[in-house]
Amino acid sequence: MRFAVSQRCGSGHARVGALFAGNSPTPLETPALLLSTKKGLPAFLSPDLLPSLPSSGPHSLHISPVHFLDGPTPAVISSIGGLHQMLALHNCFFVASARDSIQSLPVSTAANKLGASFETPGGRWLVKPSSYMDVISSLKPDFWASLADEVPAWVSEKRNRASVDRTLRWLDDCIALDKTGGNNIFGSIVGGSRVGERKRCATEVAKRNVHGFYIGGFGLGESMKERPGLLNTVMNFLAIMYFICIFICATEEILQGVAAGIDLFDSAYIYHITVGGLALVFPFDIMEGESFNTQLLNYGDVTTINLQAIIYRKDASPLVNNCSCYTCRNHTRAYINHLLNVHEMLAQILLDIHNTHHYLEFFSAIRKAIKSDKFDLFCKKFIEGRHSHLNSSLPCYNANESSLLSAHTS
């Protein structure tokens, strides 16, 4: 693995980088999005559809080894040649972490000093570092994060401290058991919502022989206001040229992460809105004068529309005007409304094509803003447009603190 920062935005932490992995001559340009998967493939997209999606290099997919606990044995997967061979996705990057981003659940709702506990369709599994590394060795991902004990923000200080101790111990075990010598390992960083534990975990992980960092424990109950401080605490103790990955979800959270210097985002946001029958409609060319359409208000949100609503039954327009995705070029809101109301799976397929395309274009707009040294302005315009329909004061972006200060009401 090789990662190089190619450009920074002013005095802030936002950066554009290039990630080289495996035998691919083409780098993945960051910040980039990991597409969430079920057993290696996106839930509603077939492999032949991936090349049609916008890309800053090879498509990157998140896999959870948890999904393979009750499937083919590690020996069978290894004999096939790992994920790239088994799924016939030779030009994709696979990043493995134990977190199940589809379910958006912590790694372990229960854990002990032996390993992490996972809920699967086949029951609860206790996974030790040795069995975790067996699965990792068989899957042969391009990058993988060490086993971690992620806990919600509301746990006690004692439980939080124990989760850091276990995560560090499991990291040492994973490094010792790695047959490749730690060439592709991301050290997992936890610590919940406590700054002191985040600092301790980041400091200790940075001392290990790792080639990147996976910042875990976010999206588990911490508030948007406290997240920038936690991110900055972690980032201050990590080598700036290392590749950094985080689990985080919606648009403003992505902007928070980019502002802090995160390179790769593991998010199941697209999956969840697609299952809910929602389509992304927010503008990403806001630097060119495009603005939010506040008439499309959906439960206080102007980033999505609910295609199940009756108002779209006769709407012959595409999901988003001038969108170049397959869905918008060929189908209407009325058709997808019909498919959703008759419970046809094609509805989710068409929605997922659009939503994935739209979100990848959002990341492309972020990279463009960083390259032109206008990321601060991009954030300010995006958040002001995002909350322009609210009566409370507008949020603002503070580049010096690398944070998004939200003052809106829910």
C-alpha cells in the first residue's frame, strides 16, 4: 500500500490524496466513499453496474468479516482465491472492518477479554483475534482494520477504558498473526465520547506497525457538536501522511470528517435511504450557483424526497434534472413511485443506482473544492442551503477548528 497527499486546502486539514494498492496501476483519489456491501457486493447493485458509477479510480467497497462467519469456510474462500476472485471484481479495492455498516451496529454488544461478540442470522458468535485473522487471510482484502471493541457513547468510564485496553490488545494479536507482516493493516481507534480515552488509544495505536488508521466508535450516540473535538483529538496524534478511514454517515458528517483530514468514509447511508424509498436530490454544484429546492421538504430535510408519496404518482420528471445516472436518463418519479407501491424490488435497484451515483458525485465536488482551495466556502454554502428553511440561526464553518458548528433545531 502507498498513500500520498497531493493537495491541501489552505491552512486547514482537508486534503486530496492518492491511494495505491495491490497491483492496480490506477490510484484511488481521496476523500472517497466506501460502498457498503452484504457479503462483498452492494445490496442492490450487480457487479456489471459498478463500472457505470462515477469513480475517482478503482471502486472501493467495505466488507465485514462478520458476514462470512456462517458462509463458506475460510479454507473454501482461500482455495477460490479470496474475494477478488470469488466475486470477479479484480479492479476494486476491498476494505475489511468488523463493523457491520449495513446494520449500523457496534462491533460488539457484548465482549470479553477473549474476543468480540456478533449477532448473525445463525446466532451469536464470539470471535477471537485468531479466528478473525483466519477470515481476513482467506478473504485477502486490500486493507483491513484490526478487531475492535466499539461501545456506545453512553457507557460508563470503566467500560470505555476496558474497550480501549481490549482493542489495543487485539491489535497486537492481529499484527502477530498477520501472515503478510502487517502490510495492509489499519489500527482501530476507539474511546467512545471521552477525549482522554480517544487520545490514549490514538497515541498507542500510532506506536504500532500499522499502515493506516480506522477511527471506530462514531455514529453510536455522540452528538454532532462533540464529534469535531473528538476527531481533532485523534487526528493530532496520528501521522499526517497515513491513510485514515472512519465510519460516518450523512452529508454534514462527511464534511466534518473531510475538514478533520479523513481520507476514506465507510457509510451505509445510501443503503438505508434506498430501503426507505428515498432519493437524494441535494445540489453538489453549489459553487456554480446551484441551490437547494426548499419546496421539496421531506420531514424537515431538503436533501431527499420520499418517492412513496402520492404527489409523485403522476410526476413524469426524472429524480434529478440533468443527472446522468441510468435511472434519471431512463425513468420517472412516477414509475419508481409505482414500483415502490407494488413492492417491486426493481424500485430499490433503480433508487440505489441513482443514490450511489449522486453521493459519489458529492465526493467529487468535495475533491474539486479542495483542489481549488475553496473547501471552506463549499462547506459554508452547503450548510446554509441545507438549513435555509429553518427558523433558527444558520450553522457556520470554522476552518481553524476544522468543525461544523450547527445551531439548527431538529
